[in-house]
Amino acid sequence: MTTYELAKAMENELRSWRRELHRHPELGRNEHFAQEFICARLDEMGIPYQREATAVLALIRGRKEHPLIGLRADMDALPIREQTGLPFASQNDGCMHACGHDCHMAMLLGAAQLLQGMRDELDCSVRLIFQPAEETVTGAASIIGHPALQGMDTVFAIHIWSYLELGKISLEAGPRMAAAGAFKIHIRGRNSHCGRPQDGADAVLAAANVVQALQSVVSRRMDPFAPVVLNIGKMTAGTAFNIMAGEAELAGTTRYFDPALTETLPRLIGEIAAHAAAEVGAEAKLEYESRVPPVINDTTCSALAEQAVAKMGAPAVTSQLQETMISEDFSLFMGEAPGCLAFLGGRNEAAGQCWPHHHERFDVDEAALPIGTALYVQYALEAAQHFA
């Protein structure tokens, strides 16, 4: 049987797992239900594991200790109130699996069951990585130095993708997901009565100046052929309608692919913010954090993933997909071992499963679950031969 036929035979189980995880979403670092659910399934499969905070690190021992193939799924949900109307909708009000991590966990559990069943013929070992807190791009960093994650020859992940039709898989080599930085700009002016503006320095006006001025970073200071995003997503200021605010705070993010921008962007943001605030007598100080590097698929690993798609016997084809400015902390694992992240199509417009990620009506076609499960398994088989 092909790996897809094996996965297809357990489709009901995959759907059941996904739906149970979907009912009980949890925010990053609080994935207690998910951890217990995963560990219970691994116990049933006879697969040993370790807990690290809310992460689960498991090992399938094949006939050989090496190659060691890493397979990763993320676990956390989002602070969104679900409005899908699904019979298995979130039971945790204000929290929702609106990015497909429930599917990722179910598919990796399915792959674990299949790989454990063929371990006596498996010429490698497989490290299963159930990772928390991907949505805050902090979960990978919390476990990356764990001894269980040392010595991997390659690492592979799947992200179900609502922008890609069911049956299509994107796994091109090169840049796939952007690097991410996070920043805050603290603005200090002087409080005064709004009727005597000459006595103060308006932090609200300074913040508005800063927001406007920062638009020039991308439009006038960046190479137009090098994609960059600079977004201010939050502004906090003021205490009353008739008081000139003395303090304000802006929070935002940067997204990019060029590693040189890790240093260039905070320098430009800090300089421009300081000048824009000074125009109205205020001060601006930047607090900047580089969160994760870009996801860049290794050429060899991407080719192995393409072989896996061709051999797994699924109703799926490789499809070209432009890189995205969304970020993913899977890139940190790829800094430890060569790897590949695959986008798995889950879009079905006829069924209404076409809402974007992070939307309150997000859903995917569950027919993608056995495809993803088979891809995890087949990648491990292909990588075992290549890295032998």
C-alpha cells in the first residue's frame, strides 16, 4: 500500500483527533489539553516521549539510530471568538484554532502511528516535535536547545494553507516565510490643559507624526524589489479628552527576507521616530526585538519533499506559491538542521472553506488530513535514504 492509502484508511481517526483538538483551543504556553491529548495517543501507540513545559518531544526508534528525521507540528491557538457554526466549534470562548494547528497535530499523530507500525523496517529514527507558542513566534526558541533535539539530520514541517486549493502542495526551495521583528516606540511629551497647548508637548500628535513618517521607510528607504513590511498595529495614548497627552506608545512589527535588514530596519525606525517626535517637542525611544529569521527551504530537502509528493500516491500535485510575508518560528529549527516547510492546500470554496487564516470563520477541507499525514511519512522515508 502507498503511504496515502495507509493514511486514508485512518481518515476517520484523523478527523476525530482534529475535531477534538479544535474543540479545546489554547493560547501559547497554555496548551495543557493538547499536551495531554497528544501524550495519551502516543501512550496508545507505544511511543516514548518527554514533556518540556507544554511541548511534547517523542522518538520513534527504527532499525537505525541515524539518520534522525525531525517532524514538527505546532500546538497553539489564537485569541479569536469562533463564528464557524461547526458542530465541533471551540468550547473555550474567545479562543480558536484559526490557523490550522489542530490539523497539524492530528496529521503528525497520524504519521506517528504509521511510522511506529513500520519501525521494524525503518532505516532511521524519527523525532516528533509538538511545539507550543508558534503564534507568538516564541515557542521554538523555548525548546531549541533541548538535548532531544540535537543531532537531527533534517527537519520537516507542514502548514495547512487556506490560500491553496485542496490537492495542491507548495514546497519550493528558497525563501518561503519572512523574518519577523517586533518593536515599541515610547513617546514622551508634556501634559497640559488642552486650552493651553503652549504649556505642553502633545504626545498624540507626536505619535501621529511618527506613524506617518515611518511610511517612508518602505516607500523611500528600501529596495522596491526586496519585499519589506512595517506595520504599526497598536497605539496607546491619553487619559482624558481635555488633557494634552504627555505619553504615548506605538507597537508594531517588521517582516523581510534580506538578513541585512535585521540591523538596518531598527536603525532607520529609531532615527525617523526621534526626528518626527522632535518636530512637536517630544522624544521617541525605540525598543526593538528581532524575533525569528526567514524560513528558507533547503534545496536538497525541498527536492526530497517533491519526491515524497510524487511517491506517496495521494491525489496531490506540487504547485508554485509565492513566498509570504507571514512569519513562522520553524525557521529556528532550520538553523539546527537543513529542512523544508510545505504548504498543504486546504481550500474548498464550494464548501465555504476559503476564509483567511486568523479569521473567525476559518476552516479547512478535512480531506487534506490524510494527504498531510502521508507527506510526513513519505518525507521521513525519502530522507532516511538520502541521509543514510
